[in-house]
Amino acid sequence: MFDPELVLEILSQVLEASSRIERRFASIRSPDDFLGSEDYLSLSNTFID
């Protein structure tokens, strides 16, 4: 059997991560946006919101 609390926790983490991805990439309009500035490249290596 599975642990319902664990399932809910994992699903919550997946939902949070997908929201974070959507928020971080909202301003991306083309592949060039990833390489547009060095500032963006340094920010993409951080794991802090």
C-alpha cells in the first residue's frame, strides 16, 4: 500500500516546482532570451527564488 500523506507531499512539491518554472520563464519569448545577457546566465545558476 502507499502512504497518502507522502503522495500528497510529493504532489505538492511537483505543483510548487511547476509554478516556479512557469514564473521564472514567463519573460522568455525566444531562444535568444536565454543568451541575451550575462546577468541572466548568472541568475540561472542560482537555486533561490
